[in-house]
Amino acid sequence: MKKNYIILFLTFALFYLPTAAQELKNIDSLYSNYFENTREIPFLHLNKTSFISGEEIWFQAYVLEQNSNKLHPTTSNLYVSVFDDQGILKQQQLVNIKNGIGNGNIAIDSSFTKRTYYLKASTNWMRNFKEDNAYTQKIKVVSSEKKEITNKSSQKNYFDFQLFPEGGHLIADAKNSIGLLIKDIDNNGVKIKKGVIKNRKGEIIGQFSNNDFGLSVKNIFVPKNEILTFEATLPSGKIIEKQTPFPKENGITINVKRFKEHFILNIITNKTSLKVLNSKKYRIFVHNTRSFKNLYFTFNKKSTNYLLGLNKKDLPNGINIITVFNENNTPVLERLIYNEFNEDISEKINTNILKTTTDSLFVSISNNSNQKIKISTSFLPLKSKANNSKHTIKSAVLLKPYIKGNIENVSYYFTNNTNRLKNLDALLLTQGWSKYDWNSIFNSPPKTNFNFKNGIDITVKFNQSIKPEQTVLVFSGDNNIIKNIKPTNNTFILKNTFVKKNTNIEFTLREKNRKYKITPALSYSRNRIYDVLNLDITDKKEMIELEPSKFKNYYNNVIVLDEVVVKTKTKYDNEVKGLASSFRFREPKDIMFPGTVLSDYISFFAGEKSYTNNPLTGVFLNNELITKDYLYSPLFDIDLEEVRGVAYGQAPGGGTLLYIYSYSRDELRKLNINSKFSRVNINVGFASAKEYYTPKYPSYSNEVYINYGAIFWKPNISIDSNNSMEFSIPRNNQKEMKLFIEGITSKGNLISTQKIIATQLKI
């Protein structure tokens, strides 16, 4: 049979036609308006996903901006919530995100009595959008107690068999592309023994197979008024079947093929439809939420196939959504494709063992790319079953924001497997239309009902009048706060603070050189959000991880180490770090001079050097920049009793840098200053990330440790281009271990890789 083809192989520069300017403007403006406000994409890299009671969940948080796919420059408040398997909120942490990255930990203590919990990371701003970009991960608590398992014997023969016509529907008397998906009761793909296609008469007219994820794609001609039956034989010998829907007599369908440098779109119709479609202009809208392009074509009265070529270099990396609009600007077909052309930086991250001892390994991670990288790493025993992350950073950023359904073994699609892109195409075909609904895009643009939160506002109110000549000194060594404030109406607000939970703020009333106690009442904003768990994503199946008899002996002997506090002799100049370490460090107690406040002290010792005429270019409190304003900073009205010492010196670009080191609370107590302060405990705030520690496992050869233990976790790794970082990790008697790396480059290239490390040096 002779086929009629129209081939349009164009560049996007030719897709914009002046004759369609008005229609183009309508869809384009509505689309731009819907995605005008940037969306955040959070991802948590966990050290693992199964935990023993007494361990901790260690995580590094990455928050990306969807419009750029780079680390979000302004997000600061990330809410990490723990829900039980019924969707009940157990706890919520506020994690401080700086330049797109933060880290934290959650203790798996005795209150974690269930086997299954869900970790969710989201922001307040994300609540403005219908589409859910929150990160969610199932975690398990391995227990010695025997758990009741849902009896599924009555459901073991249940299988879900679905057919997905490419584009959304079948066209009669035309060749159609159909995606097939077969899953079991646990939502896992099932690979069949064989598959056949039958017509209404029961005659076999074709065959099909599928992959390990239960996916396949079949191209087949569908006659008018014909219903086809797809019959699959399962590994058990059981036969299941699914019938196609009744094909439409009029309409169009689509078939997309992947080639080395292009995607070929085949728009297909039938002869009956040509009578209606002749001379009508259709639009192909290629988009990915942050950019879009238009392509137009016109039907004629002869051609039933229209081939359109998309050059991969003209498409953004990652998911692209192809939506076909009819002449009335109504979307009639949609197809998701995945474009991959960026260099995989993951392959340029190498790991070497530099040295081994009985207890430790000295590891080098090399960045052989031309971009700076920020990564986090988790080291687990080679045979570990404890890491079942639903997403990698690649799938969380490149796939999840566009797909409505759950994806089985999503990390597979970002491996070096030669068939992964072919299988990914099959997956995307069965996903149907994207997560972004056109009815919402046209009629319900997002409204800003939830603000973009930045830090915590603390409202401070006093129950006594503050005289005009009085000020209030606010001090917190834990949070690097020193402010001298003049309240209005006995109230003031500490805006956008990043106070840590369970720390203290101290207040004193100042009048000239005298101090008085004053007790405020504090209220907070932005310290938590109302969050819920989407129960549709929860996994109801339960599996016994270990035989209780094997687990019990281990569990009863687990020793969880207390936090170790290392004490040394106080030596203030040891705390002068970085550039300031080469500066002159002075303590007020060592100098006799006229004056009682910090500004007097600075003026006195600065006069000893040539820095007097140099502008002050930065003031640091305990090594963190807090102001560039010398004249108006409240720091310089601080009593010297509250200052440990000052480091000062020449800035690299000219001017003077000043480092102020404040006393800790304990030291203030020793100086008998506490009597002048009212201390208020902050029971809300940002979680303080602890330094990683490994629980003391009684055995490193025990089955429990090999399956569920941890070796090491190192977050906050930053390596410049063509550089490396070295650090030591415990060996834990392991001959080999598995390293999981997640991260991102300075240009937004995503990094996700796994490596096997042999603990013996090769000679």
C-alpha cells in the first residue's frame, strides 16, 4: 500500500509564522504567565533508607530552581517532615539552606515504633502551585519485633494490564503506536513469557514482548470498527488479556522516534479525516516549563502522514513536552520525550585509595571536570540492602517535575545501560499527558497565597516602658547576634534571623554605662508550615527484613555513642581562622586605655598602626560577616565586657578587615555578667546539624551490619575543577564497600554515581 508523506525538517527559527501572530500570542502569554513564578525542586541525599533504632538519618539537602535547573540562590527555609504510614505528622525540622545546599540529621530514637515512615522536604512557597514538587522518600526502621504482614494470598493473582495509545487515542484505518504496561499487586513490572495480539475473530495478527519493568511499545495497524485483544502469558503460565478501546473514525495520532541527532515526529491521520482536516493549520508546541517553541504545519487533502524533525541541539536538556493544538487552539495530543546531550560529569568523578591502615582508609575524590562540584557521599557495606532511594538527584530534577505517576527503579534510566533511553521512551509513552494540566494553564494561573519565607522573624515585646535615653542590647553567641536597639512602643522585630532551635538569646537594658535586667516576651513567625503527606504515594506492602532470631542478639547489644565533647585549654587566638589568622589579635584586658565600649578600643589600637586612614571593608563576628557599615553598626556601642578580643589587618583588596570574637555564655557567666542579662530559650528555629558519628556496632561481620549498617557519611564536599579532596574513613573490616555520590556542578550539571571501593591497595 502506497503511503502519502509530507516531510517538514525545519529549524526552530522558521517555526514562527507572522500569519499566526494573534493565536501565538494567546497560548504563549498564558503559558509564560503560568510559569512566571519560579518553582523550587528539593532533593535529599540520605546516607541510606533503612535504619536500626538508635541510628540517625543523615542527609544533605539540595534545592534547585526549576527555571534554571541550578542551585536556588535565595531559598533559605526548607521544612523536612517525618510522617508515619497513616500520614500523621511525627516531627518537622527547619533546615537552613545557603546557596541551595543544607544538611541535617534526624535521630531514630525509641519513639519510632513503626516499621515504615515517610520523609518529606518542601517549602512554604511550593504550596502556591498545584503541581507537587516536594521530595518524598520511604524509610524503614528495622526492628527485632515480629511484625504482622498483610495476607495477600487472595490477591497474589492480581495483575494490572494497561494499554496507552501514543498521544491518547487510536485512529481507525491507520498505524497506531501503543504502549503496554503490566504490573503486579505490589506495583512492580512483570516480564512476560510471550504475548500475542488477536482480532475479533480470535486470529493471531501479531506478537509482543516487554522488558523487566513490564513495559513495551507496539506499532500496529488498527482497522475500522476493530477491537484488538492483547494476550500475555505470565511466568507462572497464567494468561491475562487487555482489549483496545474502539478506534476513532476521525482524528490524528502521533508517533515519535529517537535518532542519533534528531527526534522524528510522525503525525498520522486517515483518509476519512482528511475531508475535515484539509487546509487546517495545526501547531506543535514544544515546552518544558521554562522555555517553549512553536512549529506549524497545514494538512492537505492527500497526505495521511506528516514527518517533522526536531534537532536535539535545538531542544533543552531533559524532559520536553510535545503538545499538538488544533486550529481552535485546543490541545488534542501530548507526548513526553527525553533529550540528552549534556556531558555526564558523573563519569569524571573518580575515587582512589591513597593509604590503608588496620582501622582506616585514606580516600581521594578527584574532580576531573572543568566545573566546580558540590557533592555529598555515603559509604555502605558492599552487600548493603539499606539504600533504596526512590530518586537520585537526576531523576528528582529531570523527570519527577513532569510526570504524574510513580516510576519503578528510576535510577536505571540514568545508568550507562545501552537500552536505557529506549526503555525510557517506553516509560514516557505510558505516562500519558504531563503533570501540567492545560485547563489550569489556560484558566487557573498560580496565586501567591504563601510567601517566600526567609529566616524567622522574632517579635520582642517588653512589659515595661523604655525611656528615650535607654536602649536594649540583644546578644546570642550561639546565633552570632549582637544588636543595640531602641524599641518603638516597647516592641521591636528581629527580622530574617537564622536562630537555631534550643539556643538562647540574652537581653539587657542599657542606660549610659549601666545595665539592668529586662524580661521580654517572644513570638515567632515562619518557624513551621502546615504540611500533609499524599497517601497515594505510600507503599502498603510489608516485608520482614531479617529473621527475628538473627536480629535479636545484635539489637540487644547495640551501643549508641553519646555526643563526644572534646575539651581543650581556652586559647582565644586558636579561634582566629582563615584570613584573620595572619592578623594581629588583641584582647582588651591586655591593654590600658581610656574607654569602656568597643568603639573606644578599636580607635585606640587602630591608632598604633597605619590602618587608621584605611576604610573598614568588613566586620566579622566569630568569623561570619555581619556588617560593612563602620559608622552606624550597633556593634561599636558594645561594652568591652562582652568582647573577647579583636583581630584586625589589611584586606587583600585594600582597606581594613575587623574580626570580633565574643564571649560564650559560659565565659560570660564566669565574668559575673549574667546578673545583668535576661536569658530566653528559643524553643523553635533552625535545626543544628551535628558532625557525623558512627554508632558502635558490636560486629562488622554480623549479617545485620552487612545488610543494614553504615560505614561513613560526608556532606558539604566542594571540589574545584581539576582538583581533589582527601579524607579518611573507617575501614570496619570491610574488603569492599559501596560509595554513593550525589551533587551538582557550578553550571547545573547533575551528578549521581555509585562506585565500588576495594579497601586493599593494588601493588
